[in-house]
Amino acid sequence: MTLPQRDPLHRTYAEYLTWPEGGQYELIGGTGYIKGPPAPTPSHQELVGEPYHQLRLALEGTTAISAIPGISIDWDRLRATPGVE
């Protein structure tokens, strides 16, 4: 779950009423917050995780590496690992 973004400026209720409809906004003590998207559901996580799981199984016993988009791989450190080409 992502944390809400905080608006650094002091806002009024009148300003809050002008914010776009359909957004997930809050005004607490003059501070505006934009709420992030809701956390993924367990079924979504399972659906997203299954292709990765299948890829890992298919690559088992090979020197290939499976990775999830958005992660960083330290290739120099990985090459220094015994058994990894």
C-alpha cells in the first residue's frame, strides 16, 4: 500500500471543494493529502506471481536469471558468485 502524498501548502475547505471530482483527496487540519491506489488484492498478487513462478521453474538447472520488472540487479556482484556465469 502506498502512503498518501502530502501537499506542503496550507489549504482551506473552499480550496478543497475545487479539487477534481473522482480523486481520492483528504483535507486534515489544513493539509491536503492525495491517497494512492489501493493495495493489490490477494487474487491480483496470485495472478501476477504465477507467470514468474512458471518462469523460475522453466529456468531451474540453467544459468539463466529470472527477474521481476522494477528490481535492480548488481551484475558485478552476481558474476563474483561461485557457480554463476
